[in-house]
Amino acid sequence: MIEPTNIQTIYQQGVPAFVVIPFQDFVREHPQVAKILACQKPRIPDGDAIPHEVVDLHVEKDIPLVRAWREYLGLTQNEVAARAGITQAALSQMESGEKKLRKASREKLAKAMGLNIEQVF
């Protein structure tokens, strides 16, 4: 039997246990569940891991890391600034990437976004 190439079967002890399908196929087959998944907030990985989407914004699109995280998390500058106890203008300047952020600033912004300091370097 030839399996379609866009479907992956995961075996456990030689028996099919899971099937991985493209998300668009999942949406077509399970529209209600897909709507719930689409509304979920992005997941923040444990430790010092950084999601691919954040790395892509930072490396490929040359967006400063703090801003890349904020955009990934769907937060506004006003939200992050309020949580960090700074003005929106100060955050905008920090996100410009013109100056290297001090450790205290990185710690404040990491906490405001629910991140570990290692995730914002």
C-alpha cells in the first residue's frame, strides 16, 4: 500500500498509534476544534528556548528580539509598557534596536511578557 506523502503515521511497538496530517486537512475535517485552536494564545516555551516564529522575525526580518517576542505574543506596546512600568515611548525606543538594552531593562521586559531573561538575551 502506498501512503499519501502529506500524511505521517507514527508507530509504537510496530502498530500505528498516531497520524499527523496537514493543518488545512485538519481544519476541513474538524472545523469546530480548529476554531478553538486558532483562538489560543501562542505558547511560551520553558527554559531558554525561542519559538521559530520569533527567530524568523529576529533573524530573517531583522526585527529586534524584544519586538519580535512582543509581536509573537500578540501584545501592544502599551500593554508591555504598562506591565513593565515604563512609557510606551520608552518601549518604542528600546524596540528600535539602536542601542543595546541594559540587563535591568531586559529583565523588566522579560517579566512583562512572561519570559525568562535568557529568552531576550
